[in-house]
Amino acid sequence: MSTDRYAASNLASPDDNYLFLDASNEAPSYGDRKCTSIAGSILYCILLASYAILGVGAPWVFQSEKYLTLQILCTCDVTLLIITGIFQQYMVYQVQKIRLQGYYIFSQKLKHVVRMPFASFSYGTCAMLLIMVWEPYLRILSIPLMLRIIMLVEAIFAGSFMGVYIGHVHQYNTLESQPDVVKSLHSPLQPSNSLEGLRYHDGGGYLSDQQMALLQYQRENLNFLSEEILRLQECLSKYEKSGDGMTPQVDLAHLLAARDQELRTLSAEMNQLQSELRLARSLVAEKEADIQSARNTNNQYMEENERLRGILAEWSTRAAKLERALELERMSKLELQKKMTSFKTLQNMGHPLR
């Protein structure tokens, strides 16, 4: 399949290659990129700082109600855990928006970072629960002090991951380059050298995920171009109704034709990406079939091994029985020899008497 496509690309004329420009050179929705807000992240960091201050200054804050210190600290921890879970969903939504804008590498970096604050508070809450359960047996430090240490560690870890998240989002907002996902886009009439080795040696996992991101980005481009074509068609119809024959009508017609050409190019790219995605999925299915075949063969070997072990055990039992029978036969033979010896002795002793 790839050889035929490569041959077709070599046969294509320069004019044909010029007509089917790469989408990565234009990326029509790049100018429409939306920045990701970090206001919510900053508010959450302020909340983390307040939580850490509460953990450090709990003896002075709750000085008048010391008997409720443990309950208040645990309640604050659970409350912040719930808030972190809600905020995590918001951050996941922001990362999905970045992915749809075509910045696949950024979304992959942030995909794991956005889940770490909630994981930190989950582990901290579990540690608090264990401390409260084993409270009668803990004598190293006081229970309030251990809870405050856990709160401070939670805030430090969550704040560190939030700092990483804010730094990446700020870097994304200040980017002036094209989306990184379009680097692997190519024209249907040009060789796809960047993907030829990857699609057959990657195993399908990373390639399938990247192709899905490309399809989503291309779908966003198609929607953007469709809206722009509709807008240009409306403007063109208005100029045509005016009937003045001015140059804006010609400019709009040229712009509309260019956008329509881009739309056709993107449609061709999407079709090719879908075929490559199907190829990656078929590779994954092939690998899974090979793994299943290897497992079946391994199971057959294990069954054969068990059968041979059973035969070996049976022959071992038979050998043990034969050894016991031989031992009994040897003992009976020795007894018989003793009896024959004693009988001969008696016979020899009886002859002189005669």
C-alpha cells in the first residue's frame, strides 16, 4: 500500500504537487487558537497556601478549641480532597482543549500532571485515616503533629505539580509556532517518509493515539473552514446582489475558491489518516493475535508437561514397587540360603553318627 502511494507521488507532476499543498504549511485554524486560562489554577494555589498555613499554625488558630483540632484538620483535608477532584476535571477539560488545538505533545505532558494533586491528597487522606485508626498504639509523635505534617506534605506536592502545570500552560499561551501535531501531516500526492518506518515498527500504540489526535485536529479545521466558507458565500451573495461589478467580488471569489481547495485537501488528509489509523489498528490486532497464539501454544506445552510429569510419577511409583519386590526377593533368597546352609551343616553332622 505504501509502495503504491510512494510510486504515485513520484509520478505526480510539480503542478499537481503545488495544487495539493501540505496542510501543515497553512493550518487555517492556527490563527483562531484560544489561550488557556490560568486564573483557576492560581486560585487553587492560593487555596493550597491557605491549607498549608492552616496546617502549620493549627495550634495557635484552634487554641481555644484544642479538643476539636483533630476533627477540624481531618474535615479540612477531606474538603480540599473534594475540591481537588472537581478542579481536576476542570484541568482535564483544559488539556482536552489544548489537544483539540493540535498541540499533542503539550497535552501528553499535562495528561499525567493534572492527576497528581488529587493523587497526593488521596494518599494523604489514607495516611490520616491510618493514623486515626492506630491512634492508641502510636507513641512516636503526637497525633495532631503527624496530621499537620501530612497536611504540609500534601500542600507541597500538590503545589509543585500545579507549578509545573501553570508553567506548561504559560508556555503554551506564549507559543508562536504551528501546532506540533501537523508535523506528521503530508499531502496525498507526496511521500510520507516521516510515518513509513513508524507505522510498521511502532506496534500501533503511539501511532494510533497520534493519528486520533490528528483526526480530531483535522475535524476542527474542517469545521473552521466550513464556517468561513459559509461566511464568504454570504458575503459573495451580497456583492453579487449589488451588481456593481467591483473588484471585491473577484477577490471574494478567489478567496472562496482557495478555501474550498483547502477544504478538499483537508478532506483528503482526513481520509488518508483514517486509512492509517485502520492500518495501526490492524497491526495491534495482529500483535494481539500473535500473543494469543503464543499463549495457546504455551498452554499446550504446560498441559503436555503436566501429562509427562504424571507419566514420570507413575513410572517412579512402579520403580519403587519393583525395588521393594526385589528387596523382598533378595531377603527371601538370603533366608533360603541360610536355611540350606544350616541344613547342609546338619546333614554333615549326621553322617559321622551313622
